[in-house]
Amino acid sequence: MLTQRWRPVLLSGLAVLAIWTVAVAGYQLAKNSRISAEKVKAYVTSVDLSRLSGDARAKAIRKLADMLNALSLDERRKARLDRLTWGWLEQMSEDEKSVFIEATMPTGFKQMLEAFEQLPEDKRRKTIDDALRQLRDERNRIQNSTGESPPEGTNAPPPLSPELQAQIRTIGLKTFYGQSSAQTKAELAPVLEEMQRVMESGRPFRGR
């Protein structure tokens, strides 16, 4: 009788345990399959792009683009600041760079270009300054969290000289971006993505 009385309790306990086991396994599976900057780095390091050609090379570049697009905002920023894809970019042809950059630009980037051109010059300047400041702050945060100080220029965001800033503010970011080479677009990608974040925050439009 005692066994009959406790059987439902035992079965309920086993059912709860099974549910938790499945949940934990699912969480671990999702965690392991989640793309991170470290996984991007591991992939780039494990594949020698210079040895690939044809479809295999195009497939490898597409996979890298897909991995970047799957990153969270913070992980994507870290990957950009660490220049994890820089070794591959230097080996790509101009056409490959153009396709790769187009594929990895965040959603809404072209709309951001349009919106930036509608801003008055002082707002453009403030947007650029805010983007550069946020990149510097994030780079410092990453370095402080790891306790490492990388070689000069390794993780620094691409420089945006006063002359280049003046061109962007004067002729418009859309025109400047359209006239730039694939190499220039790649170098400026972290700054441009950070500018999009600033624009999406709404700060440049306040007080208009």
C-alpha cells in the first residue's frame, strides 16, 4: 500500500527531473551553437583563405559573413574592434571585399546614410564625435576586462582624420561612402556602424 501511495509522487518527480534534463541540455546546445567573436576568430584562424579558390573560397567567405551577421551587437562590435576579419580582407580581391562588406553591413544601414544627410552640419559633427567616443570607450573597456594591452593600432578603430570628417559632413555620408574604395569601406566599418547606433538612439534629432 505504501508503494501504491508514493508511486504518483515518484512518477511526478521523475517527470520533473526529465523536463529539467531536457531544458538544461537545450540550454547547453543553444549556448554552444551561439556565434561569438571567439568563434569567429577560431574560424578565421582555422581556414587558410590563400589556399582556397573558386566555389570553396566563395563558400568560406560567405560563411564568415554569415557568422558576423549572427553576432549580437556587443560581440559584433568586439569583432570589429579586434579586426578579426582583417587578415582575410587583406587577401580578398576588390570584388570579394565589395561583396563581403555589402553582406555584412547591418540592416538599415542605407536608411542611416539617407538620414545622416538630412542633418545640419553641427549635428553631423556631433554624430561623428559621439561614434568615435563610444568606440574609444568600448575599446578601453575590452582592454581593461582582459587585462591586456594590445600593440599600438591593433585594436584601435580606423582613424577618421579631420579632413575626412569634413568631407563626410560637406558632401554627405552617402556620397562619400558610394565613392570610397572597398578597402576604405572596410577600414571605416566600425566607425560607420557606431554612427548608425548613435543615429538609432535618436540623439542627433533632438532639439531640431
